[in-house]
Amino acid sequence: MVAIEEYREVNISQPVEVARGIWWIGVEDKDSPLKCHTYLLDDGEDAVLFEPGSLLHHQSIFQRVMQIVPLKKIRYIVLTHQDLDVCGSLPACEMAFKSIPLHIVTHSRTAVFIKQYGMSFPIYPIDRMYWNLKLSSGRILRFIFAPWCHSPGTFMTYDEKSRSLFSGDIFGAITNKWSLYADHFYVEAMRSFHDDYMASTRHLQYAMSKLSTLSLDRILPQHGSIIKQDVLHYIHALSSSRCGIDLLCGDDPAMSNHNGLPIGYRYIIARVIERETGIIGKEDAIAIAKEVQGIHLNSEGNLIAIRERDGKDILNRLLSAYEKRFGSWAVFNCRLMLHDLIREFGLNMPDILDGRITNEEI
């Protein structure tokens, strides 16, 4: 086991103590940019398991649990929503914990679907239990309702003792350049994930508004990277992000701060390069952009100029270059952002994205 880690480079081949008594026990899937995280809270008499994960890695997860506490110590399994990556391993949990008096902690709306996994664990319905759970030590876990982010019963869990937020899919990301702890470029990877997986800007902003009064040292999402520095920066980034249906067909396009760049394709291309720094990594994002005819970058990788009248063709070449190197996944993670910006500026969608966004005409 790895003791409390203060540095970004950590040994993830074994459990990592990310705060006193809180362990990351996830398994890195090197074949996928999607990383799924399980956390364990060891609170003396009680232990709490957050999001036990899918069937793909359940044996490794159980082994990591047993490196820290015996299975019989698990009293609660917290499930923010019903997706397979969160709780597909419930049938395996049923076998492993069959003689243990534990509860599934979740929202009543989520419980309806979790029962379809065939498990018989009793439910601790947070919406009927005053939105908190008191452990044997007196430690209280508070549950923060975040509906439709991205399920009707979604919630986050705040542990006041450690000043930690177990956020579920919120603050998550899918990135080719993964590390256990978030870096400067994580914001764009995070925004890309929320573009697709959160219902709307209003739902996401509602969730973010619940965090303004909390004292937070870290955010522990179920995907992506742990946020342990400048936590407010990431909260503000999501608070100001558009997502979901608003990117696809909202009546009020972005009209955002364009950072001094002229509106049009130049700004859009700069945003694509910025987005790709979070998705595939800064080095690759800039190296590929430099090879695209018509794009001029400075030594820092910032866009200097393009010929605006050739903007559509340049954008198409840039997206094609990213797709050729990293597959359709790299372009897929930009599509809703591009849809919103192109509507805002009254421009034409690049050919490479035709048919990839909606089955209706833009």
C-alpha cells in the first residue's frame, strides 16, 4: 500500500491513500482512455466502499480492499447512479459480502434500477434519511443532490472530516494522457466529458451551486483524475461551462469571452487545439496542429493566425489530422463544442462532422 501521497507521480499498482483513511483502489485499464475509480473510506469500526465498479475488474478491486480492511468490515456501498461502470459488479459483491450486514446507500430513484442486478442488499435511501449517514464513530457523510448529472437520482458525497467530495461522474473526464492527479490541462478533458454526459447547463450549474459553502481539500471523481490543488478553479470551470442539450440545440448560443481572439474560425480552431490538449495531451495536440497547412503557432503552441476565408478547410484538415492519429474518439470529443460555436458565429460545419452530431439538419 502507498501512504498519503503528495506528488503526482505515484505507484498505482497498489492502493493509494489520498487522504487519512481514504484510499483509491481503482485499476488502471491501459487499453481504454476511460478510467473508473473505486474509493474506500476506513473509519475504524466501519468501512465504506464508493462505486465498486464493473465486472471487468471486480476481483482486483476486492483484492485491494482486503489489503486495507477485511471484507467483513464493509458496512456501506455508496452508488451515485446505476450505470454498469459504477455497479455492474453488484452480483459479485452479493457473493463476496453475502454474510455481511451491509447497506446500499443510494437515491430512491436509483434503487429502482439497482435491484435489476439481482442483489438483495437492503437499501439506505438518502432522500428519505435526511440526506446524511452517521457512521459508528459519529462521522457524518452528507449527500448533495445533483439530479440529471447524469441520472435523476445522482448525488455527491461530502465528508466534512477529511474535506473530501466523492463526486461520482461529476468532475470526471476521459483522456488519453491520464494521471491519478489532475494537471493544468485537465479542465479541457473535464469539459469535454461534461459536454456529452450532463443533461444541460442548468443541471450542471445547479450541482455546482451546492458546493459554494463547502470547505474542500480534494474532489474524488469516478472517472478522470483526482483534484487536490486549486479545487475552486475546477468548480468555477464547470460553473461557467455549457453542456448537454444546450450545445446541441439551445436557443442561447455561447457568446462567451473569446480571450481577445477575433470571432470566427480562428477562435474555433484555437479552441479545438486547446480542447485536444486535455484529450490527447499538449505535446501531441500542438505537434499535429503545426503540421496542418494554414495554421501558424508561436513557440508556446498558441495560435497566431489563419486565413479566415480558408477557415472551414483548415478546421477540416485539423480535425482529420487528429482523427488519423488518434481515431474518431479525438474528434468525437469536440463535436458538441464545435456545434455550439459554429451556430454562434453563423458558420458552416466542417465536412468531417457531417452526420456525427444529429440526424437533423443544423
